[in-house]
Amino acid sequence: MFIDNKVGPPGCNPLRDEDRIPVLKVISGDTWVVDADLVAADGGPASPKNSHVEFVLAENQFSPPICTLAWFSGVIPDTNRPGLAHIRIPRDLTKTLRRGSYMFSLRVADLMRSSYNTQLKGNFLVEYMPTSDQHSIPYRDGTSEIFSSDAQDADGSSSS
């Protein structure tokens, strides 16, 4: 009997792409943009006129949020396609994140905030590149600029 190792053990169904949580590989110090089709509580396309959105970025599901975005504060509705939203995580935030995995989710609520629906979830895998602002690995060498009290900007001025 020949078993293809790409399929998995005999008797088990292979995983579908819908069964996997997306992992988006991103670079520290870049502006990250994620697009999502959002549906309002009434079943139509979500917009600032019929819904509230909340995008949360955290280290993991048990950590406090690193960043929370809403309509016109990081979540921008597309002008040409109803329901399409562009989530923009700014460089000022991404350049401070250490290498590793971060969890995100987006939920849509009705205007009265009585009905919530999580419509987007996934993970960012942050990597460093030669062009990144952050190059130290704080959990290995203890020299991370973002954790020191006298952090300095790229131009040498103090950011505290």
C-alpha cells in the first residue's frame, strides 16, 4: 500500500485553506495594510453609517491590546466598493514591535453596539530586514531600544 505523505494519515481528511488561520509575514518598520470585506448586522456591506468596527492588535489573546483601530482611525472604507475596508497599521507602531508573532482580530457591531460579529482574525509574523529600524532581539541580548528608558530616534534625538 502506497501512502502519499502530503495527504496525512489514512482515514484523516486533509486540512482545507478555510481551516487555517492566516499568517501574514510583515517587516518591522513598514506600514502594514490588510483589506477585508465587512458585513453589517443587517446583512449589507458595512460602512461608517451602519456599523462600528474595532480592529485590535495584541501579542496574544491574553495580552492587553497594543493597538485598537476604528473607522477613519486606521480602518478606511473603500470609496469604490461597498463593504471593503483597508486596515492600515502605521509605521510608528510597527517599528517598535519586536520580532515574532502578533494576533489580530476585527469585529463589526451595529450602531447601538448590541450585536457583535468577529469577521477577521489572523496573525502577523514580524521579521527584521536591513532597512528595519529595530535590529536587536530583546529576549536574547537585552539591548532593545524600545524597552530602554532613554530610547533614541533614528536622528539621535530622545523620544522620551
